[in-house]
Amino acid sequence: MPVFDKNISRIKMYVLRSGKHKPLTWWSIIDKDGKETETICKKMLGRFNNYLEKNPTIRPTINVIQFYEKGNLIGTATL
């Protein structure tokens, strides 16, 4: 079974970016989907921040981060 799967993962994190930059999409870890929604979102942001430390040119292009659960917008975040 995969770690992430856009058809199975409970939470989707959608990163909207400025200009002509394509949005980034991250999915929650499947075996962690039983945890509380807030916990999953915080962990996803933590992993995303680690990704940004390795790819610092992406950070200035980020406008907003949106979280979806089963297709419904559940929250937004900004960096």
C-alpha cells in the first residue's frame, strides 16, 4: 500500500502560488488518517516547511495554503 494516495488520503493540502507557478498538492499519510484533523494538518505543514528549507526559492511564490477533507475546504494557512 502506498504512503500517500490522492484517492485514499483523507486530507489534501493545496498550495496556491503567485504568477505562472503551478500549485502544489500534498496528501496526508494514509496510515495517519485516523488522527484528529488538526493534528494531521499541523504535521503536513511541518513536513512542508522541511521541504521549503530544502527548496527556498518556492517560499516567496506562496500565496495561501488550503486544507480539504473529503473535498470540503476545512481551513487556510499563510506562511
